[in-house]
Amino acid sequence: MTLELALAQRLRFLARVVHKESRHLATTDQRLFASAFTIDRARQLETDPDLAERVEAFVGRIGRLQDTLGDKLLPALLAEALQTGHEFVAALTTAARIMIAESERRIPAPG
């Protein structure tokens, strides 16, 4: 197996993992944030095991997704970029900027 083929297979595998982790995170997000997460709900964490489990699941899933993206997928994409040229790096940079802007748009301002 060539290095390019192995890297392509690794990228496909990681893309599937990220997609699955994203779906699970979205499901937990919908359940946890179906209503506003207020200070009162945060205070309920000690007495509401279901809510505490949903928060724990959300934190765990977002952590796993972040680890998969940062520790596995992005390094593999960068390895591919080094093999295919600067156009790919530029595309990754643009994608990262779009993702950051999108995530900032979804996070409500405090207060």
C-alpha cells in the first residue's frame, strides 16, 4: 500500500468518526439545551441525575470530538496538504476561518 493510499484511507476513516461524533454531540446538544441552561438549571445538577448525565455526556462528547479533530484529523489533513501543495493549505485555512466564524455566530453574547 502506498503512503498516499494509506493516508487517503485514514482521512476517510477519520471523516466517518468525526461525522458520527458530531451526530452524537448534536443529539446531546438538542436534549441538553432544549430549554435555556440557566443558573437555576446549573444548581439542579446536584439533585437531578438525568440533567447531570446529559451535561457529562455533552462535555465528554465535545471533548472527544475536539481530540479527534485536533489530534488526528487535522494532522492527517496537514500531512496530505504537504503532499498536494499550497492550494490545499489555503483551502484548510479558509475552512477554519469559516468554522470559527460560524461557531462565534452560534454562541450567544453574555448578559
